[in-house]
Amino acid sequence: MKKSVRKAVIAGNWKMNNARPQTKALIEELKPLVKDAACDVVVCVPFTNLETAVELCKGSNIKVGAQNCHWAKSGAFTAEISADMLTEMGVEYVIIGHSERRQYFGETNVTVNQRVRAALDAGLKVILCVGELLEEREQGITEEICGLQTKIALAGVSKDELKNIIIAYEPVWAIGTGKTATADQADEVNGYIRSVVEKLYGHEAAEGLTIQYGGSMNAGNCDELLAKEHVDGGLIGGASLKAKDFSVIVAAASK
Ligand code: PGA
């Protein structure tokens, strides 16, 4: 396996945090701190901050992402946002299938797949989240769950389109809990997900796929996690809200 063939991506998932003034302040603080990054840097902000973020990040190495999109191009879907609406604004990335969407908003593997398809069709890069619940890990079915989520989410995605997919392995029990998976646990599941992708798309495609880890990654534990063969970056929640902490993670992924 050649980690060097893959581009590390550090993405901040701001979740439902920061109104426009805080968005401006955080991005302005972040810009000089990450300007020499050797990895890709993305901030996934609330819909209402996208325009502000896109404007502020112009001419910098920070890319902007949304945290979800709908599967239809347009229509009677009150409060939803389509993938085309995002690309029109200059948004480049979108998180799909985050466990909070699955847990609190009825997102299923099938709707995750539909959203992935719509995002790819619109030209967005997708950060596809998969991960097991604590009880699933305890039952010893982590691989089955992550494999299933990956396979269903990628249904109908071609080998060429896979280049616009990043997978984020996020064990649900590690999200926002301060409980990080050990570096070995992250590497093991990321490696398993890569083997699932290899069966679907072949060796080369799987080798080239960026697979992040997410779940309480922070300035203190990022070095160990990012040093692992199959951990090609991170999806960062809490620690992405502090410019300094986020930039330490970006620096660790740039090594
Ligand atoms: P966390 O969130 O870093 O706060 O655990 C990660 C995520 O939910 O993407």
C-alpha cells in the first residue's frame, strides 16, 4: 500500500456552529495558519455561511464545503438545498451521510446513496461518512456495518466518479465524546473499507482513495492517527472551531 499516492484531506465539520461574524473571524484567523499546507484544507460550514466562506476563501488554499444536500435537482422539498445550488455558489465539497444526519434526521443508506449521486452529478466532491454505533462494535460487526454503508452509498458510482469521493470513517461512539478510536482501530477499519472499495473498483482505484478518520481527532492525537497507513486525513468537528487546533492538525497531515 502506498500512502504517498493519496492526497491527505483535512476537513472541518463546523456542524451547527458560528453565525457570519464568527465565520469571518475564524476563516481570517485560519488563512495564514494553513497557507503552506501540503494537504487539502476544507471548511464545511452551515448553509447560511456558505456565501461568506466562499468569498473569504477566494485566493486562499481553503476550500469550502456544505454539510448536506438533497437528491433532487429542484422541487417541492421545503427547507432542502440542492447540489446545483451549492455548485452555483462556488461550493466544492459536501459531507453526505454524517452519523448525526442518520441518527437525528432519518437518513438511511438509500437516501445517502441518492444524495451522493446528486452531488456527483452536480460536480461536487463528496465526503461520505460511514461508521458503526458502540453496540455494533461490541457485537463485533463493525466491518459488516461499514462495508454495507460503503457499498450502498457507492451504488451506481463509476470508477471515474470515485475520484471525487472521499470516505470518512467515523465511529459514532467517538464523535463529540472525546473518546477517540485508537490509531490501530482507525487504521484497521480504514484498511477494511479500502479492501471493500478494491473489490468494487480494483486495486488502483482503492489505492488512490482518500479515507479520513473522524471522531474526536484533535491537536493532541492527530499525529499518531495520521501516521497510520490507511488514515489519509481527518474530518474534524470540535477541534475545527479553533483555528490554532485545526492548523496543528493540518500541519500534521502535511508531513
Ligand atoms: P468531533 O466530530 O471531531 O467533534 O468528534 C467529528 C465529526 O462529527 O465529523
